[in-house]
Amino acid sequence: MISTAIRVARVGSAAELAAAALVMLGFPALMLAALVPSVPAFAALAAVTYLADHYLHRKGSYLINRLSKVRAGLSIRFLIRQLLLVLLLARLSLSDDLIFYGAVACFIAFYGLQAPHGALVTLIRNRRRMPVATRNIDLKSRIRIPDAPPRRLLHRSAEKMLHLDLFAVAGILVSAALDSAVAGFTGIGLTVGLGCLYVLVLMPYVRGRRVPPRAETVLAAVDDWLAAYKPETVLYFSGSKDSAYQVNMWLETMEQLDTRPLIILRERVILNNLAPTTVPVICVPGGVHLMNLDLSTVRVALYAANVGKNIHLLRVPTMKHVFIGHGDSDKLASVNPYSKVYDEVWTAGRAGRDRYAIADVGVRDDDIVEVGRPQLAPIQTWQGTPEGRIPTVLYAPTWEGWDGNPGNTSIVLAGENIVTKLIAADPPVRVLYKPHPFTGTVSKDAKAAHQRITALVEKAAAERAADPRFTADKAAQAQAKAELDRIEARLAELAGAGGSKRDEAEATRDGIVDVHKHEEIARLRAQWNDAYWRSFPSYEHRVIRGAQPRLYDCFNVSDAMVSDISSVVSDFIASGKPYAVTDSGELGVEEFKRQNTAVRAAVILSNSATELGELLDAVRDPAADPLADARKELKQYLLGPDEPKSIDQFNAAVADLALKAEARNVGQQSRLGAANADPAESAELTNAVPGQRTASAGETDGVSAG
């Protein structure tokens, strides 16, 4: 019942649900205490509402937002509590006493201070929001960006300001109980005085040298840096917070480019969720600002997702535009008709080329280039299950998608059957369950199935821990856990040294990565991954939550995988290990293989998962694996040859396309020169290339494609 209430209220825990209940019930109880009247009861209930309200804010509860939507926001809740205190004084027959008038005057004056306080906080935040936020770009030597106000002044500032009424409320209650005005007026003085002080302390940050430069100055500094750096290859990305992984997967590849790389992001939330990188990053929320950046040296633009904001860069003809995607699979998204707007589409292997040919969505075969998958370098080739260790099977289903197609994911119709059979396997295997991060965001059925599967795995893990057949080296695990603690402490120290609490302006000014620290973090994360797998028994079932350990790390400790049609399958094929894919849409084995290239060397599962035995047999006896040769052939077809290395293929493709872009630009200049005798033709050609800093102030992000 409690879990149902938590789900309905959209809170994260029973404690959060209890705090919400206390807030909602506390105010009617406060009114009752004021009407009785009872000072002790009012004081106790006021304390409860203060504490419960504070707890919900600290947790960032969804209910706080909902209360604001129904006219019960933060300011209203404080005002009601103060009005009820005035009612209490009236019911105590103190309406003719000086403390009564002092309380009324205090609360009116205190609310009068909310307007300048809120205005100052909003003004400071707006002025410190950069038109262009950057990382790994030296703006500090070009423009002056002042330090941010102390975080304690702006973080949850409205709540802090309103809580200053505690002094007045406490003092007035003491006065009401003791029939002495001293405590009340002392509290009133503290509340009004501290409120005024809060406003005064904020005022210097809206004028003079404490204000960041204007947008024009910042943009000019960025252009100055661009002119010096001369970027040649751009990775462009736009998306939601949850899609940050799509750009993060390309960061290491960008760091290995032979040309000068640059990353352009369109949303601040993506910048805040970007993984550490040494590549220069520019976040440009405004379309006009993006078009006015000096990107004249860029020859190749790479796009990791098909989104509407791509048009803001696609309209620039001086660079060649390439769709590289964020995975290689047989999903419909991998052959999106939008892809024909790009000059080229890069796929991992021959399979990607054939996919577009079969889909017939307008992408020409001449525009497709096979470059492999540079991200797959960390995936280790299978050498069989180490002696003395039970096999590990990874269940990594994809999410339910936006269209409700039952074939998108196995988690709803087959997930429990798969996990149940793996847990009950004899000889035993270990189950790792790593769901897609979007699982349950669209479908309630998928979310419920995920929760049931998680419970199944955790219950089986507890039962196996109590089974005398399974023994573990407790000392080795304790040592690994101690190593984990040490590594996590050092990572936290390094993260803290990076100033994660800085605001956008400070992060732009100081956001140049320390290469030595970056390399140390990479080493520590590798050590963390090794220690993580040693910190619990190799037979223990496990639910893998969050970003760590990474999917590829799960690949490397697994001997087989069960998944769905997604890039996860294509990536896993790089390991050469046995795998199974669920035909959740019930197409039938032959039709399923015909429609989905990546399953041609897979064990095909029905929703009942009765075919899992074939997968487990292949893991237990690799020599008798009937699909081993098929997997080798499919690996090359999907991901390209092992030699030359994928990163070398990728760099060669970038260099080739850059030459094409340069040839186009030289040809354009030649045409301009030849057209000098014809002013009309010259003007037409000149307008074909967007100028820098020419967009009118009236343009919006929805720029025309002209």
C-alpha cells in the first residue's frame, strides 16, 4: 500500500511521502491550534511544518512543484503560517497589545523585502548566464569574468529568505506564552534586519566589475579564440538531458582525431551532463549566436542524432555534413529518411550500407562510407569461461520506445521468463541485469516489468548467498571493497577540485581541463572497474544500475548476452561471444532474421524463452557451438574488418571529406572571381555563404533555411 502511494504521489521514498503528508495535514492542524487557542500545540505544529517543508525542498521533491501549480507554493505556505500566528494572537486576546501590531507590521515589511530580494537574485542569475558557455577554451585571457556570489547566497535563495521569519515566529510565540513583548520584538528585529541585510549583500553583484561582460563581448572573445584555434572538425549535438550518452560515446573518438576537433552543444543541460574530455566545447543555446560564430575553418561537421536544431548548422555550405549516429542497429531509427540531408552517412560496416538500400529512404549508396566503430576498441574478444568460474549471462534489454511496438523490447513480454530460466539453470550461471536508462519512461508496463525483474534478481542473489554450494573469498572481497573506497574517495577529491559547484560563468572562465588530472581519472576508473568486479563473488547475481560499470565492462565479464534489436547487439558481436535476441513481436525465426541483420548468428528466443538452453550449451562447450563461424562472418559484415583499425578508418574518412569541402570552397571562390564582371551574379553567390556577425537582432532560433 505504501509503495502504491509512493508511486501515485511520484515521491522517492516513504520518508518523502511522510514529509508530504505532514505538510498537507500540518496547516489545518495549525489553524485548529490557533482557534483553540494553544501556544504549545501551535509551536509544535509550526516546527513540524517547517521541518517537513525543508526536507521536501532538500530532496527536490516533485510534490513541491505540484503544490506551486495549485496555488500553494512556498511563499503562500509561509504567509499562511504567519497569518495563523496573527490569528493565534487575536484568539489569545492580544489584538490590542503592542506585540500584535508589531507582528502584523513585521510580516508586511518582511513580505515587502521579498520583491527586491527576488528581483536581485533573478537579475544576478540572468546576467551570469552566458550567451555561449565553454569548456577547454581560454576565455580568461581575453575577457574578464568575475567570481560568482557565494553559493550560499543564491542556492535555494527564496527558501532561505523566507526562513528568516523563524526568528519573528519563535519570538512572538515566546512572548505569547510568557506575556512579555521583549522576546517578540527581538525576533521581529532579527527577521527584518537579516532580511534587509540579505538584500544589501546581493546588491553589489548587479553593478560594476562584479557583472560579467555583455553578450557581444563574450561572443567576440569566442570568435577570437576560434580564429586562433582554427577548428577543422566539429561534433554537433542537441538533445534532452537523458540523451547525453549519445554524445558522450563519441568523446574519446574526438580526442583521437588527427584534425583539430571542436564539440558544439545546443542545450546547457547537455553541457552539464557531458563526460570529462580534453576537446574544446562550445554550448550555444541560441540559433542566431550559433550562425554568427566564426566557423569558417571547419570543414567536417559530425552529427550524432537526427534533431530539428541540426538545421542551424546544416545550412552552412562551407563544411561537409556527416551523420554518424549513436549506435549501429536494425532499428528503424538507423535508416531515418532525415539522413538524406547530410553529405555523407557513415556506418560501421557493409550492413549499414545495405540497410539504407533496402529501406529506400533516399540515401544514395555513393554517400555512405564504412568507417567501423572506434568506440568498440575496449571490448575484449572471448576466450571461453575461465576455469573454476561459473558462466555469466548478461541480460541487457533495450527500452520500450515511443511507438508502443511490442517488438521494441523483451522486458514486458519475455523479461521475467528469461531471468527466471537463467536463475534456475543447471549447471548454474550468474545473471547480470543492466536495463536501458530510458526503461519505464514511456510505458507503465515496462516500468512494472523492470521492477519485477529487479526483485527476481535480488531475491535469487540472496538465496545464492545462503546456499552452502557457493563459497567466496571474504578476505579478497574485503580488500577489493577497501580499494573501491580508496578510489572513490580520490575520484571525489578530484571532482571537488574541479569546482563542480561553480556557476556557468565561472565554469566557462575556468573550465580548462587539467590533462594530468584527466589521465589520472581515466586510470582510476579502470582500477575502479577491476575492483568492482572483485568486490563481490563471481557467482553473485547482480542488477547493474546507473552509468557505472559501463555496458562494455559488463560485456567483458560476461560469457553470453540476451538482448533486443538495438545497437547493444551489434556492439556485443565485436566480442565474438554467443548471444540471444528475443523476437518479442513474434515475427517467427526466419522473418525475424530476414528483417534484422544482427540476429543472423543469434539464438532466437520466443517470449517464453524456451530456447535459452541453446545459448547456455554454447557457453558451456564452445567447441560444439554451431554458430561460432556465423558470428565471425557477421562481425565483419556489421562492424567492418579488424584491420585497419577503426579509428584509422575514421580519421581517413574525415581527411577525405575535408578535402572535398575544401575543393568545393575553392570552386566557389573561383566562381565568385569569374562573376565579378556581373554584380547581380556576384551578389547572389556571396549571399550563398553566411557571413559572420550579420544576423539581425530580431531573428529567433527558428531561423529560416534561406
